[in-house]
Amino acid sequence: MRDGLKSEFEKVWDETAGQVRAYIFCKCRDSNDADDLVQECYLRAFRSWGQFDGRGSRQGWLFTIARRTCVDWFRSKGKSVQISLDDPDGLQEVVSEKRNPDDAATVWEMIKTLQPEYKEILYLRFAGGLNYAEMAKSLDVPVGTVRSRLHRGLKAVKTKIEGQKNGT
């Protein structure tokens, strides 16, 4: 790997490792497994770093690798892919940087009750920080699908929070 690509890889690692770990932890729910999967994800990225085609961002490309690394891991374990947002290690840190921790916990509790495609899109957007194009590339769906899932997911969370406030 050329020195320029290596320093670019190190920069992206520094900027994304926390988000990638939080994302992976939410899927596997085990700190040791998450650490192993993060290493595997970045190893895969490093091996193919020079092959990035420039379509989309490096961050979106990296989250695609993270997602596929998790899917491969679940398949190797004979498990179906699960998405969980009850993350005592990484997720609360990511969310609480911008919100009151009590409010953030409430929001993530509501997200946990959503259908998997809405949980995934909300997590990629708010914990992963991906934009529409990056989410679309990561999930291999059109941007329009990302927009509609995000809209429906947010609407569902809002409805659940309002219902909780109203005691229903």
C-alpha cells in the first residue's frame, strides 16, 4: 500500500472506529465479539483499500464492509442477523453526546421495538452518521427506499413517544 493510501486509511480509522464499533456491537451484543468483528472489518477494508472506486464516501463504503462482516459472522455461527440497540457500552456514549441521556435512552428504547428495517436505518443515520447515499450503498437499496424507511421509522418513534407521554 502506498504511503498516501496508508495515511488515508489511518485517518479514516481514527474518524470512524468508534462509530463502526458501536454499530457492530448493536448487532452482536457482545464486547469481545464486537472487538473481533471490528478488527475483521478494518482488515477487509485495508486489504481492498486501493480498490475503492470513488463512488460514494469512504465512510459509507466502510459501513458496507462492517455490515457484510456482521452478516458473514452470523452465518458462520448459524444465527440470523439481529439488530439490537440496547447498548450499554458504545451506543449510549454516541447518543448522549448530543442529547440528554434520559431522553436518548427513551428514544433508543422506542427504536428497539421497531421492525428490523427501521431499526437498521435509524441506527445507520443517527449512530453511524451516514447520509442518504451512504445508507443506500450500505444497504444496497435505492435512496428513495432509505428516505421512506427513515421517514416511517422516525414517525413510528414519534408516535410511540407521544403515546408514552399520554399514558397509552
